[in-house]
Amino acid sequence: MKRLVSILVSGVILLLIYWKIDFAGLIQVFRECDRLWMAVSLGMVIPLTMLTAWRLKMLMPGSRDQGSGIRGQGLEPDLPPDPWNLKPDPSPLGLWEANQLILAASSLNMVLPSKMGDIAKAYFMRDRGHLTGSLALSLVVFEKACDMLSLLLWCVFGLLLYPQKDWLFWVMTVSVLSGLVLGLLLLGWPRFAQFFFRQAERIAPKKLGKKLVTLSHSWQEMHDYFWGDRHQLAQISAMSIFIWFLHLLQIWFFILALRAWVPFLTNLALSPLAILAGLLPLTFAGVGTRDAALILFYAPYFNAATAAALGVLCTSRYFIPAIAGLPFLGQYLHVARQIRRG
């Protein structure tokens, strides 16, 4: 039901956008696009997916034992029994299988609420025997935390260099910087993270509180596992920052493909804000809110029809991997059913 409501909200916002702008002008923008830049920008989905899969492979225990770090020292945190039916003796995750996981998760994100396709990766890795259930969930939590912090980092960098600062952009700069600082504190200071989750559990509704309890346990195990190897932590962090630089570069290439122009540093400020708008839990895959944000933020640089075309291309960044993941989805549908029942 929630998914139907989000699709309806997205449809209404798009109808309002296309009613306000010249829809024929939108079609004309695509007709007059630079086809070479269009091919290059859309083709960036391939290396981005492969780099994300490579990062997932790097996140796995790999050459070091799953019991390394804090767990290897006999200092395991006092966690409740793992309800995911743990499997010992993890098997290595290959790069091809990691690509399948990324693509299948992209497909599931189109049908499951709240980016649950990403959480489904933890189920996949548990079922395939790559990791225990709790550590698999911790890995996915860390992966998404790195993505969010990398996006916020580039957004802060761009906003600080953005030349046209009015009160709205100062508010957004402070808000994004506050989010970045909070995320870094949660990621790097275990005691602060425990305090944060305890307070959140107290004020959250009962159903959400149970999810926060699970998340807090996974967050603690994430700290124990990843901070046990600072070198790996630095590698994953650098890889995440580079991946998100390529994401923002792809959006700039979209602008060039539409025969428009925005300074690259300006794009580093504006495109993350539009992506963050698309993460609001209001619409289907961010469609509508992201498009409206692009029209608003890029208004000083090109017209609404071009911004709407940019919104379509930004949406393709999510739909192309989702379509590519369909051939691999069949083997993971049982996991999707488990998540929907849960």
C-alpha cells in the first residue's frame, strides 16, 4: 500500500512539473542532445556498478579471518542471539557474484519500501554462506553509511565553494554539515552511537523502536569489525568518496549531453542536494521530489525543460541497474518474500 501511495505521489508531482513546463520543449531537449556525451554519461553506470561491487568484495573478510579485529581478541560485544540462523565457515565472495548482488538489490529497491533491496543483500550473503547473519547486516549498514557520508562530504565541499550564497544556501550548508558531523560521530565514536540509539529508541514508536534495537546491535558489531583494521577502513572510505565523485561527475556529463553548462564545482554543490531531496520517503525512487529540486536549484543556469530532462536522466541512474538486475532476480525472490513477511 505504501508503495502505491509513493507511486501516486510521484505521478502527481511529475504531472504538475510537466504541466507547468513546455512538454514539447522537454522532447526537443532530448532531440537536440549531444549523443556522444549521452552515451558516455549513461555508460558510466557500468563502471560505477563494477566499482560498487568491488567495494562490496573488499568489505568481505577476504584474506583475514571473519573472527579478526575485536572478535578475534575475545572481546565480543554482549549481543543477543542472532535470529538469522548463522552459518559457520564463510565462503569468499567473487566479483561476478558481487555484481549480481548489486544489480539484484537495485531491482528489489524498485518494489520493496525504504531501500530494503540493500538490506536484502545481507540475506543473500547469509544464505550463500559468505557471512554470518549479524555480520552481513553490519556490512550492509556500514556500506550505506559510507555512501551517505561520502555524498554529504561532497555536498559540503561544493556548498562551501558555491559563489551565490543566499540565506537558503547557508541554511542548507549548515544542515548538511550538521548531518555529516553527526554521521562521523556515529561512525567513529561507539559511546556516542550507543547514546544516540538509546535516546532514539525511547522516543520512537514501538514498531520503529524494534527496528532501532536491531540497527543498534548491527551498528555495534560494525564498529567492532571495521575498526579492528584501520587500513581496510581507510581503503573503503577512500573508495566510497571516489565512487560518489564519479556519481556526481556522471550528473555533470548529463548536463553536457543536454548541451547545457554548469561549473563543475557548482554541480558538486547542487547535484547532491537534489539527490538528498530524492531520498525523502515521499515518492517512488525519488521521482518527483528529485526532479523538482533539480528545476529549483539549476534555475540560474538553464531552463525548466532542460532541468526536467536532467531529472529523467538522473532517474535512469536507478532504473538501468534495476533492469540489468532482472535476470538475476529469480534466485533471490524467496529472500524478497521473507523481507515482505517481516
